Amino acid sequence: MKTRNRFGLLTSLGLVAVLGIGAAMMNPPAQRGTPGKGEQDAKAEIGKEAPDFTLKDIDGKEYKLSDLKGKNVVLQWINPQCPVCVRVSSGGLVAQMRKELKTLDKEVVHLAINSTRNMTAEDSVKYLKANKLEDLVALDDSAGAVGRLYGAKTTPHIFVIDAKGVLRYQGAFDDDPSGRKDTKINYAVNSLRQILAGETVVPEKTQSYGCPVKYDNRK
């Protein structure tokens, strides 16, 4: 009787082990850098110097963040195939943001970064041209290195860096994720206004919204 009980227990333990291995194979741990899993190797932190990077535009011109010290910088992540990006661009919200930024600071630098896999700077330029934003610099980050460096999670995702090179804001484009408000607060404009006034940026961080950044997880 005892032998049978031991055999039954061993059989049950063996079955549990097999099931456990099968579940692990079907649900492997998330790879580092996979968007939306909270495992991106972000180095950007509010109140600290923004991580340096170099990216190229469609003409091969290099833009190095550290070369822009002395100027306020706005980074905006884009994806031409993202409906939320299309909404804020085609609806004139990005154009209005740019106008207000330039009114506050003529020297402010606004860069559009595309970290979407299998996309090129040409795709970004076509998208910006279609939305009458030809003067916005489009940078190619299809490898995803800069997006991961900053922890860019959605399109759009906004980062504001002051003239000293310090990251002062990161998060949502505005306070209207659903696109239904008549009056909206654009967080880049709000941040720049406070920076120029020598004030603490409030809010300095919000929850970004939009489409998840489609990183190339093979890299």
C-alpha cells in the first residue's frame, strides 16, 4: 500500500514538473528592451543631464544633442502609422505647439524621432510633409537605440530639455488623450514657459499616451 502511494506521489510530481516546463516554454520571460514590459534600459531621468545621442536626418546630416547646449530642446517621438500621431498632426495640434514654442523662444529646437522598426527618415519626412510640418526635423532611429535610451514608450512621447542640457519634462503630448477637450494644455509649451521663467516645471512627468513604440526587438 505504501509503495503504491509513493508511486502515485512521484507520478503526480513528475506531471507537475512537465506542465511547469511546458508553461515556461509557451510563456518565456520578456526580453530586455521589449516595449511595454517595463524593461527598457532608459537612462533619462528628470532633473539630470539628458543622455547624449547622435542621429541623422534624411540628408545624412548629424544631430548631436550635446551640440545643442545653450538651446532648449523638445524631442517628440513619432510614427506615421500611428492614429494618435496622425490625429495630433493632421488636426493642427503639432503646428499650434510649434507656433507657441517659437513665440516663447525663437531658438528652441524641436526634433521628431522615429524609432519604429523597418521605417526610414524618408517615411517620416513624407508624413510631416503631408501634415504641413516640413520644417520639423525628422531623425531616423529605426534601430531603436535612442528610443530605448530615453525610455520612449508611445507615439507621441515628449521630452523637454533645457538650455543646460537637463531633462525637465517627459510624458504626454497634452492633457487630452481622447482628443475630445475644447481647451487643452500642451505640456511642452507649459514646460518651456516655466523653464524660461526660472520656475520648477509642474508637472514634470505625466503618463504618455498613444501607440506603443514598435521597436525592433532583434537589436
